[in-house]
Amino acid sequence: MYRSRLTSVKFHKYSCYGSPLVSNFDALCSSKFKSPALASTRRLISSITSWNESDIITDRKSRFQARCVAISSPEDVQLVLDQFIQQHKSIAKNASHPHIIAWRTATVEIGTSGVDTIKLIKRGVARKESLPKYSNVEQGYKDNGEKGAGSRLLEQVIVHNNLYNILVLVTRWYGGNPIGSSRFRHINNAAMISLRKGGIIP
């Protein structure tokens, strides 16, 4: 598992806060907060019922499908993978690359001073709104044999869309015909479809 800790944090537009993936905001908080909500997070991770599966993208007999799940800490990554393998044994057995993953987590603080912004609303009137602040940011990826896929998934999908507390997992079934760099585009596109299905991005 590749993991990196960021030394600086800036505000990002989208997060898993308020998404249909998790109903309890506390479940999205980092393990730095020693709250009872962490136990409910573990129960959620251990019994995932909605993976927000994307449609299958097919290109020259290769197939791609993505899933996304809310997480609250790097420790949840392996729990999600274990659950995926348990629930999708045929994929784990038959897919050439069953779980290409990328993830990013952070502690979310709401209404923190210093993170206010000015948003323009109708008729040119400005309104001051308090925005979330993110700290303790950690991120990582795993290629699962598809070299370069995980890092692209992290940078071009998760980071580009300013997402936190999310894990994206993409499966590829190799069809026997090389498709070059198109495979990376399909992996990212499948991930975007899954995130839209989960209501994480518009």
C-alpha cells in the first residue's frame, strides 16, 4: 500500500460530507477524534451494501467497472478491500486486475475561523459562508498490476475533483487485445461514473 502525508492543506470544493454514502457526519472524521462514532464507522465498513457500481465500459473486449465507498481513515482501506473480495469472489478470481484503488482521507472541521469565503449569489449580492477545513490529509493508491493506473486515479479523479474521505476501486477484465493508453481513460471514466452515481460529484 502506497501512502503519503501532505504537509499543507487547502480548501477543496467537494467532500463526502452530506453524501448518501454515509448518513452520520461523525463517521467521516479522522481517527484523530476519539469519538464513539468510530465504532459505527467500522460497522459500516464491515457491512457495505451499496458500492455505487458504474456501468461497464467495454473496449476491444476489455471491460472496466468502478465502485466507490466512503472511508474515514487509512486503516479502512484494507477493510474495504477485504469486504470487496468477500462479496465479489468471482471478480476477485476472474478479473485480470480486480481492484485498482485510490483513496484520500482527512479530518473535517466545520465552521472554523479563517476558512470563510465570499460567494456571489443572485443580483450580485455577496454572502459570507463558512467552509470546511481539512487537516491530517493522507492519500494513497495501488496499481494492482496495471502500472500507472492507481496514481492516475488518485491525481486525475480524486485530487482533481477535490474529494476527501473516499476510496475508489476499479476492476479491469483484460480482453486479450492491447488497448494502449485508452485503458487509463476508461479506468478514470468508470470512476467518474461511480462517483456521480453515489452523488459525490455533480
